[in-house]
Amino acid sequence: MSFEVSGARALADIPCRYGTSRLLVRGPRRSLREPYIAFLGSSDTYGCFVTRPFVALTEAEIGMTCVNLGCANAGVDAVLNDPEVIGIAASARFCVVQISGAQNMSNALYRVHPRRNDRFLSASARLRSIYPDVDFTDFHFNKHMLTTLHDLSAERFRAVRKEIQRAWLARMRVLLERLGAQTRLLWLRHASFDTDSPLGGDPLLITASMVDELADLSGGVIEVGVTPAGQSDDLDGMFYGPLQAPIAELSLGPCAHEVIAGQLAANLRTVL
């Protein structure tokens, strides 16, 4: 079941594709002829359920075309496996990369859908050997699978966590090397009342030390604390159907997008 596409189509900005890319990113399609800033990211960058995501708001503040290449539920794999999107981002005057959760990418333990990176496809022999008591055909989403594995054995999960984080760092290094030095990392740190989550807050499984390891490959990190719309009473101005309400409450609302855009604009003005 997919919520993000139907929610997006309720808005004026229909999802679009660029060139030969297979990724559905946030519309409207922008011209790539003039200097532009490219934004790579997942659901927050896409701006699910809001009419003006922070990419559009940043464009209004700085006066330069901002191309939203955000794709709902995308991880690092979705971008790295799409040469068209990589080419657009690498050709930009500047690029902003939202830090996505480490769980949504293929690694030595499991394989995810190549575009909808939150979808779990299969476990490797290595993961099955760590958890021989688990039937992996029961899982459809990475987060559900990983949370279940942790609950079964926190001790065994340490090896899982370590491998996922190692793979994420390696993949992010490849991405940043392809994009070049004119890149900023955007770290949207989601506040959550669920402080006991074994995967931590969004972006999942990401630590400050991991982000620090990538600092030298980018022009710096823009860190913004955000709170999901349901917790911050920021649902006014969001568009979603009754079945989408639980997802919308976990997404960022219009006020959060305004805060992000303000901090992005202030940072980008110093380099443009």
C-alpha cells in the first residue's frame, strides 16, 4: 500500500521525472538551463502533504531556481542508481543533500526496492544466520523488520546496526564524491516522544559521529531540529485523505518547512 503518491497528487504539484530518470520527484518540472540549486532527499525534501515544501520556499527567499529532486521514501540507493538525477545534481551551481535514514538501502544483510527504498525485499544468508529463528517473508518494510530483530535480541542486533551504518557511510562517501565540493548536507533531526525507539529518531540509525565523518567531503552541515506535524499541531494547511492521516501526522507541516527554508536561505546566501 502506498500513501505518498496519492497524497502528492492531491496537491497542485504533480510528481514528475527528468529525462531518462525513473524516479518520481516533486513537480513542477524546472528548467535546467539557467543556474540552479539541486536538492536531493527523501520524503521531507519532497514535501509530502504540503503545498510549498522548503525547496520552493528557499527559492522564493534567495531568488535562484531550486530544483526539487526529493523522492518519497528514497534512500541513498535511489539516487546513486539513477545517473540522470546524479547528473542534474552534479551540474547544479550548488547542491543540498538531505541526510536520509541508514535503514533504507541495500547492504550485506538485506536488499531493498531500487526506488521505493523503504520496501524490504529479501534477507541475505548472513542475516539469516544471525537470526535463524526469523521468517523474513513476514516483512514488507525495513523499519518493521529491523525493529522486530532488535526486540528479539538486542545483543544480536548490534552486528546488524554496525553493518548498516558502515554501508551507509560508504555509500554516502560515493555520493558526495560524485557531486563535488559545492554541496551542503541537510540534517533534519526529528524530535519524537518515542525516546525508547531502538533505531533512534529520524533519520534512523544516524549518529553525530557518522555525520562528522562526511564533513570533509562536503561544504558543511546544516542542522535543523524539526518536530512532526502531529506533535507540533502543524497540520493546518496540509492535504491528505482519511487513510493518510497517520502518515501526515509523522510528516513535516508548513511551519516546519518555513523554518528549514529560513536556515537554508541564510546559509546559501553566504556561498552564492
